[in-house]
Amino acid sequence: MDPSPDKPGPGATRTPLPTPRAQGILSALFVEASPIDLRLVGRTLFHAALVGVGAGVVSVVFFAAIELLDRFFLAGLAGYRALRAAGEAFFGEHAAGTFRPWVLFMLPGLGGLASGLVTRLAPECRGGGGDAMIEAFHRHGGVLRRRVIWVKALASALTLGTGGAGGREGPTMQIGAAFGSFVAGTLNVSARERRILMISGVAAGMSAIFRTPLGAALLATEVLYRDDVENDALVPALLASVLSYSVFISVFGEATLFAHSPRYPFVPAHLPLYALLAIFIALSAIVFLKTMDFVKRASARLPVPDWARPGVGGLALGLVAVPLLLFLGAWHVVPAGQGIGVLGGGYGAAQVAITGASWLPEGWHGVELLVVLAVLKIVAASLTIGTGGSAGDFAPSLAIGGLVGGAFGRIAELSIGDPRIDPGAFALVGMGTFYGGVAHVPIGSLVMVCELAGSYDLLVPLMLAEGIAFVALRDRSLYSAQVPTQRDSPAHPPGVLDVLRSLKVADVMVAGRPFVHFALATPVHEVLRLAADTGWQDVFPVLDAHGKMAGVITSDVVRLLATERELEGLTVAADAMQPPVTLRPDDDLRKATEVLLAQGVREVPVVDDSGRIVGFLDESEVSRAYLDSTPREERAA
């Protein structure tokens, strides 16, 4: 009955089983969600609050610097009046001097050159800032050098203050992230909390600039991935976003960035139009990405140092923008020196797409001008950002989407003749859909547009358009540093269940070890004797006449047989056995863990396809396999 029992010696006993077994090491490994440490959560939120307030102050200074440089260079020296959105002028309107086209032609190049020289101190500050922030989160432990805060701010102020065709949001994402990393380094927090504070800084910067606190927090947690969200950073990001927003509006006042209609009534019959708009937006986004990529590759081939390339891009931008302004001025489309949204972020052009302007022609000529502006904005933004200019891609994306959406809305209005069609609604939906699709942030951009519109009237059209554009642009992204999901990010070591699923029972089971087993007719007194003589088994197989498992007797049952008088009527092993509990060699350790915990045993027999025992899987082997498969530093992260 026991041809090869493992006998450690007479009188050997088994250690009592822990109750409940979930207190064991295996349960601790299996349960991924540990109880919330309120002190740790409170500390993280307090740190996020510090980041929010500090990032708000930094954003105020950054905005003021850009505004002052804009007044000095563009309005003062060049006599250029930038086209602004309704809520974009922070210090009120400023009278421009005499328009000097040759000065305006030179300014973007000189500003780009100065910006490039500054970024020699921190090369990661070149470009929009979004990719550098995402790269730091995934691959550098959430660490951005402290100098990034002021280098990025100065370089971006020089670029944008001299007419660079980019936005403030991208730089503020990187500046806010660097500030969050700085706070984390000062407080000496863990790598995980440092990443959370970095995201909080991104949300704080975006919230201050765009004045959409909820959308900014959602976008900050979305923009890191193509198909995922950094969910455990959401609450700290919300707190930082609210505080930064509060700091900013306490200085510059509370106002939405764009003027718009009070309401945009939802008309179900217009949903096919919004679906068609999403397709046009996706095509426009592809053109933008391809143009940006072309400029980046062409810039890399220029026989000049990296820091000089933004200057070349600025000169090319001046060559595009100034002749256009002279042409429109000569034809009295706009006054001499009046911007049309090609230079700068382009929010003024998006505002025109939403509400119109006195210089925007009615009818099809207005549609043509909006399309031309969209194409020029794609070229201008690519020349600035693609050559390494320190300017963001968020504002140009919204401007292009708004212009395409506004043009589409006017086409629908002229073609269908439905008075309920509001081109401004299509412009707003186009803004959110363009950036949501191209940056893979559909939720954040959707909420941002609703906050901009001051209502959720456009929620349903946005959901439809965002979904279509997200699918159409699934394999394309504005940010090459994005990864698909948390599983693909070096910032997230494999979770317990990921490790357990990747290992097979055959990899860790113990084979060839002598074990105690019983026949169906083994007397109970013999069961008790043999079970007492084993030093390691918790489960005793009961085999039939063919050597296959018919059931098992656990150590719990053995103790009951030895102590409970009510069980004296059980005479053979078949009377005391339970249904067989087995695993197969090709089962993964996730399933094995579930069986171990469900049965409350220390080991489980492993059987082959014929039902014969080929080994045992012990809970200690599962624990050891997990520890061997995860580096110590990852387990501590």
C-alpha cells in the first residue's frame, strides 16, 4: 500500500495548518490589492497639493513672460497684432506699432536660434515637451532634471514670444512634470510616488493654461498610453489640477478660453454629420503627422548643429507667414499687420472657426479661407516643432481640428440648409476629436471640450466622433514615447498575476519524490499510521486498482479520524476520501494558486493525461517561483 513511504522517524507529526490559510504567504502573493494605507494616501495627496500650488505659480510666471515678450517683440518691434481667442489676452489688448514685415520675417528665426542656444543646457527641452515627459515617466523613473523647469520655460518663452507656431500647453506639461519630479526628489519619496507627482504636475500645468481642471487631470493620466490610463494617479492629479487652476484664475481671472454660443442643442439627425466629420478629422490628423515627420527627417539632415535647427525652422516659418499677411493686407482681407492664426498657438484661428470674424467672408469663400488656414497651420506648426523649437503641439492640434471642423460645419450648413446646424459646434467637436485621436486621449479631450463649452450639450456628438477618430488613428500617435498599456511600460513591473500566468506547473513541480498514498481498501488505522510517519505531505492520494487517482485524504481529515469518535465507523480509505484534487503540467501557476487556496492545502498532486501522478506542486515552490521571477527592486517599487 505504500511501496516507498517517506519516513522521517517514529512518532513524526504534522505541523497544524494555519487558519485561515489565506494568512499564508501564497495568499499574500495572490491578493494584489492590499489594504489601503491611509497615512500613505494622505501623504501622497499632501505632496500632490504642494505640486499643484507650485505648478500654478510657475504657470503664472511662464504665461506672464510669454505675454511680455510677445508685446515687446511682436507688437512693439514688428507691429504685429496676434489673433487671439476671447479669453487669451491676460493683460488686455495692447496697441501695436507700425507694421514692419522684415522684422516679423526675422523674429521667429532669431527666437528659434536663441531658444536652441538655451536648450544646450538641457537638450531634452527641445521640441514640444510631451514626448520628453512621457519618456521620463516610462524609462527614467519619473526623473526630470531640475534645470528643465527654467530651461524649458525660457526656451519656450523665446520661441512663442517671437511668433513660433506652437502652444504653451506642451511646454507646461514638461515644466509641470519637472516641478513634480523636483518636489518628489526634495521629499525623497519612492519611485512610484515620484511618477504620481510627475503626473500631478502635468495635470496642474494643463489645468492652469487651458482652465479645464477636470479635463486636464484626465488627460494627464491618459496621455502616457495608447490604450490605457494611469488610474492610481487620477485622484492626486485632480487635487493638483484644482489647486493650480485656483492659483491661476486668482491672478488672471476666471474665464473660458473661447467665446461660444450659450447652448448647442443636441439634434440626433446631425449625428451622421459628426461621424463624417470624424473621418475628415482623422485624414487631417494623418496629414499633420506625416508633415511633422517629414520636417523632422529633413531637419535631421541639415548640416547645422542641433541647437541651430530651430532657427532654420523659424526662418522658414517667417517665409511662409509674412508673404501671406502681405497678400491678405494688399487685398484688404485683414488690416496690415493683423494676424490670422498662422503664427503662435492658433487659438485665435480656432476662435474664428467657432464664432466667425468680421474679416471672414460669408459662404463658400469663408470655407476656402478656413481650409487654407488649416493647411498653413499644419505647415507652420511642423516647421516650428519639427525642427526642435520649444513649443507645444497641443494648441496647433486644437487649432487645426477647429478649423477643419468649422469648415465642415459651414459646408454642411450651406449644402443642407438646416438652420439648426451651428458651425461653432462642429468646430468645438473637431478640436476635441483631432487631439483626442492623434494623442490617444479621447476621454480627457472630450471632457475638456465640454468644459470649454460650459455644458454637456456636445457630449454625444463628441463621443461618436472621438470613438471613430480613435479607431481610425489607432496605429498612429503624436507621441512616439507612448506605450500601449501598463504591461508594456518599464514603470510597471509585472504584477503577481502576470508572473503566475507566465509560469507553468511543469516548471516548478517536484517530480520523483517519494510520497505516501493509499489503496481504496487501506484500513483507517493504517492510514493514520502512515500519515503520521510522513514529514511533508498535506494531501494523500487514494489510488484505484489501475494506479489512477480515485480521491484524496487531507491532513485535516486525518486529524479528525484520530480525534473524533463519531468517525469510528469509517473503516477504509475509500470511506474517508474526498473527490480528487489535481493539476496538470501545462496548467499555469495562476490556476494552481486558485486550487491551493480553494482547497486549503499545502500541495496538490500533478497528473498526466492518463491520470497517473507525475509529481506534486507545493505552495512554497509557487512562492519561490514568483520571487525568482521578479527582481528585488521591482518588488519594492
